[in-house]
Amino acid sequence: MDTYSFEDFVGDTDVFFTQHFDRKPLLRRGALAGRLAGLPSVRHLDDLLALETVPPSYVRVTKGGKGVPSGAYTRTVARGAALAEALNPEKVYELFRSGGTVTWNSLNHVLPSARRLREPFTDALACDAEVVLFVTPARTDGFSPHHDSIDVFVVQVDGTKTWRVWATPEHRRGDEASYTPEELGEPVIEVTLEPGDVLYVPHGTPHAAAAKSELSLHLSVGVEPRRWRHLLQDTVTALVEDDDFHAFPYLADGEDAAVAALAGKLELLRERLAHLDAAAEAKRLVAAGRTRNGAGGTREFARLATVDTLGPTTVIRRTAVPVEFGVSDGGKTTLQVAGHRLAVPDAVADALRALDGDRTVTAAAFFPEVPEARSLGVARGLARLGVLEAMGGPSVAPTAHHERK
């Protein structure tokens, strides 16, 4: 089973981010050639349509560039005393045979292979991503020329599809829009994608595609990188979680005391922003973006299954899970980690601090000057919380990122 890096899709990342990201399209011929076996493809479609529990809202059918009403390919089924809408596979097949393009949205909700495809994008761009499957019958246009509100990375999987992509406008129009070929002029890219080809289309860039001599299936990884307004909103939201902003004010009457209280809180927020460590905040924003809305490659059950196998000689290290160290009191230090408040011996807190960076230690030696069994027990307890991991073990904890800080 292939695993993919962001470089597999875009090539040199320095070139991509300086010359193409949010600027202009990129075509990479054969970027995944010979490495498509693990991706969703035509052979999965019949099984997908037979999944009775998938809501019909995941599937969309278009003909002639226009959406087909969902009632044309769904049916009402009885589930106990309730009625529910379900896909009608035969109607979907009939619409496809008559020239309809079938789109499966959020395929990553259904297939692990689609989630694996998404992970390099959530990791590199620190934002959520969605995998959408498009299957178009031969000799059929897909969607008419239009632009999307998100960046799209196209991976051709089965068959071929001819794409026309126009220049990314300097000033982009709204979230989504359609065009006529006459108002667009000549495309900057006109190419027939073959299996393994990758195409990047920045948001707001007009494009259109059509299947030619054979059925086409491609996957689109759609990402909406967070804008500055989103990042700064996250920063302010994190700052105002402090207890100093927890009281319930009454501002409706506009009295002098209420206005003065608001001015005081704004001044406090200004001071917090002025003293914020930008480097640390950038790391926090990246980590938050990589785990937002289920993004990332959490394997929590697999991780927990390895914890009890930690032995005295297992080499362990700190993970990227944040740990907030409190003050020492009576020989114990308080820790805040993964929503838990702990009081651990000072020696354990010191051992965690000592493992900052890429330092490692055996589980038996983690808690110094205590019996081996006790050190092992403490290491396992912290590993369950995701603070420690075995070298080469599965990813740690839902909020952790693969990369070491």
C-alpha cells in the first residue's frame, strides 16, 4: 500500500509555494504513475453505491453541466418505524449511462484510502481537506467552465480527461461562478490527463473538463487554506479563554462604568497580543490546523494497543503533545496535558523536560532512582496520554502531529 508525501503531488515544495500556491496552476505529468493501486477507483464504485447507510447527500449527479434533482436517483426506505432516503443504484447507473457525471463528496468519510490521500495535504497546509470522486462517461463534458472557492489538486486515476485551465485572475470573483468560453479567451493549460497525472488549480481559477474516448475517474483533493483573518481569530480566541475574560458584562445601557470595563478588557487583550511569542503561536496555529475537523492521521486504537507492550528496554521519547508545567509544591509538579491535570513527582517532570527535542531514554530509566517496574508504569501512564511514545511506534494522540518540534 503506497503512502504519499506532499512532494509526490507538487514536486519541489519551495518552487510550489513561491511560484504556484495561490498564484497559478501547476501540471505534473506522471507524478503518481504506477502508484495508484491503493487509491479509490472504478473498481470501488459498485461497492460504494451498495452502502445502504450512506446518506444520499454524499452523491450528486449532473448532466449537461446542471445538477439532476436527487429524487431522480434516490428511493424511500423503511427503517423500523421511520422512513429515510437512500440511493437507488440502478437509477444512478441509468443516469450515468445516459451521460451523467457522478460525484461522490467527502469520500474520506467513507474510505480509509481516501483519508490516507488527504493526509499529506492537511499536514503540509495545516488545514482541513476533502476528497471528492468524479466519474464521467466517455465523450461527455463534466461541468461547464467555472471556478471554485477552494484550491483543488486533481489526481487522474482511471481513463483520461481533457482539461482547460485559464489564468488565475488578479482579482477573483466571489466564492463560485460560471463562465462562457467566449469570455475567457485562450486557456493557459489544455491537456488530456492520464492515470498518475496531477493538476493543481488555485481557488478562483476558471477551468473545465471533458471525458473523451473512455470513462474517466479522477479524485479532487479540495483544500481551503486558512486566511489571515481565520488565523488571527484563532489567536484571539485562545487568548480570551483566560479567566480574566470569563465574567459576564452588561453593556446594553452604555453607562460609563460598562464602557470603562470594556476599555479595560480591550487594553488587556492588547497587552496580551503585544507580548505574544509569535514563533510559539505559529507552531500552535499549525498544530491546530492539522487536527481541525478530523484532519490528520490519528491511529489512536493502534497507538493504545502498543502502550501495554512497552518493556523496560523500549526506547521512548517525548511527542509533540503540549505539556504545561506548573510549579513544584511538596515535591510534586502539576502538569496540564490533553485535558488532564496531573500531579507528578518533581523527578518525573524533570525527566519530561530533559526529553525535549530528539533525546531518548529507555522506559526503565525514565524515572530515575526508583525500581524499574515503577519507572515502566509511569512511562506507560504518560504514553497513554500521548506524552511519550516508543521510537518507531504509531502516531500519538488525536491532537499530536507526526513531526517532532
